[in-house]
Amino acid sequence: MDLELRGKTALVTGASMGIGRAIARLLAREGVKLAVVARRKPLLEELAAEIARAQDPAPALIVQDIMAEDAAEKVRDQALASLGKVEILVNCAGGSRPLPVDAGEERWSEAITLNFTRVRQLTHAILPGMMERKWGRIVNITGKSEPEHINAAFSAKAAVHAWAKGLSRDVGKLGITVNSIAPGRIMSEQIRRNYPPEERERFSRTEIPVGRYGEPEELAVMAVFLCSPLAGYVSGTVIPVDGGLRRYQF
């Protein structure tokens, strides 16, 4: 299937590892001109070299700590300088933040800033260009809605879901779609750090109907479809990619 993405431009945050990296690679394979954002320059350089070896144009690299106060404006400006315009925005930067019941306010503030506030700020910095051109795709990589315990990232991702739904209603008639993808257990640096192999095997056997953790590429294919012109009638959604992990039916 031709996704009609060749020649489009995209900004992908959190692109150095895992899901963000897989999305960037698949977008490049579809002929999308990329700017990729992360804190770790060597990993971005590896990604750029990998894409270039596949005979796709190497992405522009933006090395930025998304937690910085002016991160949204800096990322927007660098992306526009490299791409000319941003037609597709994939918000993938973030991180899990399990917290005890008595966690201090600063830990909550850090988690909400990373997982919600910077996503919102960057999107609203990019939106004017999409609105002017009357076309755009915004895809947020979020999280599940069935936490086993307090995790501030889950609260922030729930905020993303609510904000994205409202935004989708405001910009839909301008040809802009806004969607969120809720990953299940997708193999990543964080997963390997937080869950030893024996725990991953137990969880796969008892909790995941397909019987295994997912690979980043298995989520990336959904993200790339949502980025495409073919997905113009899909907006305001939260789509799980979790091997059947969630227990509710809608």
C-alpha cells in the first residue's frame, strides 16, 4: 500500500531509542524528510547514519533536553530551519515515573512537565503552520489507562488523551488530525532496565493474550499509518497497541 507520505516533512521527538527511533526509521522508509529530537547526540547520529545507509535522506538532528523551559520554541525553530515546514509531529519523548504515595510535589511536577506540558507546548508551537496550510498530523505516544499503582506518567498521559481529544475537535475542519497511541509492554531501554527477563516471561504468560512483549516496529506501523494522508478520517482516538493486554473492550 502506498501511504502517500513521500515528500512530507516530520518532527519526531524521543527518537534516539525504542519506539521513537522505530517510527523515525519507518517514516524515512516512506520517503518522509525528518528532523529527530533527543538528548543523546551519539544515538541520533547512529540513527541518521542508519537511515542514510538505506538510501533515504539523513534526518536533521536536534539535540535538546525537552525539560528545558524554552524547549518547545528551540525545537520548533530548529525543525523549521531544517525542514522548512513541519507537516507531521510525533510526540514520543517521555518516561515512566512510579511514585510512592508520599512523593513530594517536585517529583509530580517533573513528571507532568515531561509527559504532558512539553507535549502540549511543542504541539501548539507547531500548530500555526499546519493551520495555515490546512493539513497536519499529530501523533502522541502515551500510555495505558489501567495502572497497577501510582505512576505520575500515567496521570500525565491521561491528560494528553483529554487535551488531544479537545484539540482534535478544534482543528479537524482544518485538515489536521490528532491521535494518541497507548503502548502496552513494548521492548525498550526502560523495559529492559525495569523488568528482568524472568518477570517479562511471567507477565507475558499470564497477562498478555498474544504471549509476548511487543517490538517497537509493531507500534511504529500504526503511528506511520496515522501520519499518512490515508488516515484523514481517524482523529481524536486513543489506539492501544498492546497484544490484548488491556481488559476493557473500548
